Amino acid sequence: MESHLVASKKTAHAYNTAADLFDHPANTFWSRFGNNTIERLGLREGNRVLDVCSGTGASALPAARKVGVAGRVVAVDLAEKLLAMAAEKAKADGLENLEFRVSDMLALAYPDGYFDAVVCVFGIFFVPDMATAVRELWRQVRPGGRLAITTWGPELFEPANTSLWQAIRHQRPDLYKDFNPWDRISTPEGLLEMLASAGLTKVDIFAEDATHALPEPEDWWILAMGSGYRGTLEQLNGEQLQKVKQANLHQLASQSVTEISANVIYAIVDKPVG
């Protein structure tokens, strides 16, 4: 299995590179599911929140609004460019109750029970040993507090995802992947099993069947270049990249694809008191 350090470096590089398109209007799903996670968490004014893998603030910013001036949100990510964008958005919104940290979720070293809530949206699967990461996040939740883990459900971004990987395989077979990190926990059963291996057995699971609109095939390419796919796509030379794009978008257009699947699974865990 890939080491945590290697995985962290790859993830940081991919998302720093994708920062230029991460918040493009074609990529509204980040904000949509970040907001949904916070709504399910039931935050209160004055709460202290840790948001890891926070990106450009899709969950950290709504959390900051929920906890108010008496609360505090610590937003953590490996990609400094994404955090810088989040900080700009917080400033524009007049939110002064956030702290932004470029750091690894396993190296934060806050005291036990320091936060009222800990949140990880679309990020836990980047850690090779997910159970270890969950235990570290859980440690920092106070008794009576909550942990929220949100991950992708099955068939993510289909049919565009399969089309993209087929086009990549045609140009660079060595870059082809038939398995994505989130596949390990893309079903409620798989997510529950992983959480149980971390010692969390009383979990509320919500599976949401959702779609993401693609008004134009080009919107899919913007999504791909503004997300984790960028780490693979940037390894293609200019000619290969153009051929992958043409093949991918031609197939979407020929199939008249106007939406892709964006299924999500939310897990909320309450920490017992005493």
C-alpha cells in the first residue's frame, strides 16, 4: 500500500494544480455537498469546529456562519492554493472566525476533545489507512460532540468518468486506473465497515442519490481539470491531452449526456458523554 507521506504529496500536488478551476461555476458540487454536510451536523452558535480536507471552504465557510462570532472554525488542507482561495472568500464575506492551516490531518496534535465537531468532506479516502485517520479525528471530538464523514457513493461521475479513463488508457496505458480511492467506501456497507474498524459502531448513515448537470460537454472537462483528475491529466503531453479531451467530449456529445451521477454518503457519529 502507498505510504501516507507519498499519498499526501500526490494529493497536495494534484489539488494545487487544479486550483485554477476548482471553484469554476461548472463545479458547484463542492459547495452543494459541503453545505449539506454542515446542515446535517446541527452546529450551534459558539461551537468549535475542525474541518479537514477543507479545500476552498465548501464546508468550513457555512460552518463558520453557523457557529457565529463566538465560535471558531479551523480549516485544514494540504493544498495551500485552495486554502488561500478559502481565506479570500472568508474575507469577502466578513467572516473572522476562521483559522486556515496548511497541514496533514494526522499531524494536527490538538488535545483530546478539543472540538465540538470534526468534519471531513471528500477527503478521508486519500489516507491509505483510513481507520487510523478516523481514530485521530475522533480523538479530537469532545464527549457529546459529533464527527461528520462525507464520501462519494457508487458510480461517481458516470458515464463521463469511464469515458475519460478509456481515453486516457488509449493514449497512456500506464496511467490508466480501474480503481479510485473512494471506491473503498463508496457504499453504506463499506463506509460502515471502515468506521467500525476505527471503533465507531453507532453511526447514522444517509445515502443520497444525486446528479450533477452538464449543460455542455465542455463543463465535464472543466470539472476534470478542476478536481483530482488533474493529477493524472497533467502527466500527458500536449498532444495526448488534446486527444483525450476530444475523445472524451465526443463520446459525451454523441450520447447526449446532460448530467452525471454524483451520489454521496453522509456519516454522522455522536460521541458518548462519560
